[in-house]
Amino acid sequence: MQNLMALVIGVVIFFGLAFSFAKYSFADEEIYSGGAPNAEAIGWKLGCQAYTFNRFTFFDAIDKVAKLGLRYIEAYPGQKLSPETGDVVFDHNLFPELQQKVKEKLAQANIKLVNYGVVGLPNNEDECRKVFEFAKSMGIETIVSEPPPDAISLVDKLANEYQIKVAIHNHPKPSRYWDYKKVLEVTKDASPLIGSCADTGHWMRSGIEPMEAIKALGPRIISFHLKDLNEFGKRDAHDVIWGTGKANMKELLTELYKMGFKGVFSIEYEYNWENSLPEISQCVKFFDEVAKELKESSNK
């Protein structure tokens, strides 16, 4: 009887392991890892906002971005740094020795840290300068923020001093910059280093058509938190694979190409948090296929 039980247990364990391995392999095969070379060729830098992987550490997020074949990442303040550093989080208070470890990790993965945010930029020069100094140290090109209107002139001054862009992000209504018209209002007298971090999903949640917003913002757009949602005008709408939702994604990208936009598109996929990589990889594939079509059409 004991031998029979041992045999049964062994069979169960064997098939359990086999199923797990098959499941892992299947999931792995679902992940498109070809990156976005066609997008790169037309000046579009596709990466991920690390908030997409907020159930994981920043180092894990870097690995996931590399697995997609992408070369860019946008960090946010507050994400745990790595499995080895406990409760230490990534933000602009990071000690120099840990900043160096981040740089080494990025270099190993061939990933560039391009953007940082959403981070506060108050009307306080010491506080703002701390963020700009960190961005300079880390080689960050753009700080993403929602500064109060009375801080815009200070932020603009520092942006020009450090030659680091500041992109004003929009959260859904009733946040400060939910309406793109407010971004246009506060930046009307600012230098070209101050502009918009266009979050297409949050516009949709607020009842704003992304096409309307990008046409109005025009050259003020610095970067994107690109999203496609399953519903329009609903705050609880969720992310879907690009091209399958209500954003009219292909038309949006075509318009941006016509506008001559060049810059960073951060994938911010806020759904299926624990296992979003297969879906995100399909967003990457869609994006690069559209870029290829646009590139080829302009060569005709």
C-alpha cells in the first residue's frame, strides 16, 4: 500500500511539474520580444513606465522591459528598489552609492532611464533643485510632474539651467491638469522645455478625446503615458492591448507622425498587474507595426 501511495504521489508531482513547466513555456512564447526598431527609425522611443510593474521592484521592472526588447524606462518615486535592498525605494533621495547600482543595472540590461515621475515640483527652489540634481546625476532627460501654476516660472528657470525638460502630466478629472486647456494656459509663456506628458487613458476617463487633445497641444507635447482603454468616459475603464480599445490608437499615431512628433512613449499598463507582460508585448508589436507602415508610406 505504501509503495502504491508513493507511486501515486510521484505521478502527481511529475505531472504537476510538467504542467507548470508547460504553462511557463506557453506564457513565455506569448511574449513578443522584438522591441520597436521601426519606431526607433522614425524618432519614437518606446519604453515602459515602471508603475506598470508596481507589484515588483524597480530592478524587476528593468528586467521586464529588457525582455520586451525595449531600451527605455520611466521611473516613478516610491517603487522598491531591488529584492536585495529591502524597503529602500527608488526616488530622488537615493544615496549616491545606490544611484551607482541603478546605473550598473541599467547598463547591464542595455536600458536607458529617460523619464522620472510623476514627482512633485513645488514652488520651493530647494525642493525643486533636489529633483533636478537627481535627474542630472542619473542622466534623466525629462521630469514628469504636476506642478502648481505658481511654480511654473521657477520650474521653467531650473529646466533651462539644467537643460532638463519638464512634462506636465494629466490625471483624471478633477485633478489639476485633467483638461489639456489648463496645460496650454500655464505653459503659454514658458520655454519649449516645459510641456505636456500626455496621458491618453486619463483623458479618456475624463471624457476628452485624445485626438482633440494632441492636436490642441501640438508642439507642447514632450512625452506620452500611452494607453488604450476598453471604455470611453468612464473612470473605472481599464487598459487593453493597443488597437483593441476606444482610443483609435492607429489614427492617433498616424496624426502624431504627421505632426512630426519625436520623443518618448511610455507604456503604462494598469491592468492584470501580476502577469501583464504578454499583453504589453502585444502593445509593443502593434506600435512597431504601425511605425513600420508609417515609415514605408513616407518612402513611397
